[in-house]
Amino acid sequence: MSALPLAVQPLTREAFAPFGEVIEASDAAQHFTINAGNTERYHDLAHIEPGPDGRVIVSLFRGQPRSLPFTVTMMERHPLASQAFIPMSGKPYLVVVAPAGAPPKAGDLKVFLARGDQGVNYATGVWHHPLLALETVCDFIVIDRSGPGHNCDEVQLDRPGVIDARAQQAAD
């Protein structure tokens, strides 16, 4: 079975809303000046959910760059808690998601091109592909859950999806 071509769209607050929140400094976010006028605070950008009996942890993930075209064959979700990724390397990366619920099919996938100054917070149970750095090794601060219970489900897609090289060109 041939892979389904996956369209790539820019990461925006509105387009990503069904899957979680975009973490970025934008005029759409509540913001105000603090520290005697020296700092602009972009406030409460993501709902971090540690789930039952969980606690919020902060980790650093170092993602190896992926080559395009890239074939998406699997997805994962965290059924107990949200998971936020905040880039530290200033490089664009790809975000592949599908709605929470039943395991996704390739036709359910949405692909977003995130700028190097945009993070994402995957809502509890949202299907997503693991980290997809593009140009070089990239570091991400990850805010997620530690605690009891199984919090990572992985599924293989019935049919793969493919992200073509135009996604890289859009990032350049």
C-alpha cells in the first residue's frame, strides 16, 4: 500500500487548538510588563496537566534531525497527562498530530511546521509523532508527567503517511 501524502501547514494557535496549545510570544496571548518595565511576561500559555497522582517534571530532549521525505509509520499518545515541547535551538521542526480517541489512520494526521520560537503543548490523549527536528540536532525543554500508571501508548499506522521535501523548503 502506498503512503498517503501529508500536507504541511504553518503552526497557528487556531489550527492547533483541537490538539493543545501553541506556546509563543504573540499579541494574542495575555501579556504585561513586569520587573520595573524591563520584562514582558507572556502569561499562562499552556495548561500543563500532570494527571492523577502525577507530578510535573522538566526534561531536556535532544532530537536528531530527520531527513525529508519522511515516512510516518507510528504515533504515540500520553493518556494520563499533557506534554509540552519548547524549542531551545531556534530551528523549525515538524509537529504531526491526530485527535485524541481511537488510534489514528494516516488520513487523520495533521502536519504543522513550527517556527523555532514556537512550542506546543499536546493535550492529554492527543496522538502525536515523536520529536521531528529538521535541520540539525535540536534541544527542547519538555514539561510532562512523572508518576504511577502507564502513560505512553504507541500504535503503528494501517497505512503510512509521507511528508515530502517541500516542508524543508518552507522552513528555509
